[in-house]
Amino acid sequence: MELVILGVLALLIFGGRLPEVGRSLGRGIVEFKRGLQGIEDDVEKAASDDKPAASSPKALDQPSTTHSTESQNRESQPTPNSPPN
């Protein structure tokens, strides 16, 4: 019963433009769904890009080996203000 009353009110308010209003409402819903799908794709892509980098053992070992090599080089070279060993 409520739907019939709403339909009659819509017909009175929009009159001959009712099909046009329905089309624009449908287009708006379709664009909204496309936007949501695009956001979901971006989130899934970002999640899949993060997983391999975090679980890669090579990616985790490289910074620590580079840091230790640099610190060893600095320790073996005397500084200008320090006395020679």
C-alpha cells in the first residue's frame, strides 16, 4: 500500500520527467558500484603488493648486511683526529 502511495506522489511531482529521473538514478547507482569496485581492486592490489615484499628473506637481509659492512669500513679507517693504532 505504501509503495502505491509513493508511486502516485512521484507521478504527481515528476510527471512526464519520471522516466528521465529513473534513468539518471540508475546511472548514478551504476557509477557508485563502479567506484566501489575500483576501490576494492586498489585495496586488493595494495595488499597483494605488500605481502611478497614483507615475506622475502632477501629484502630483510640486505639492509642489515649493508649496514654492518659500512660500520666495519668506518672502524678500520682511522679518523683524522685520532692517534694511529
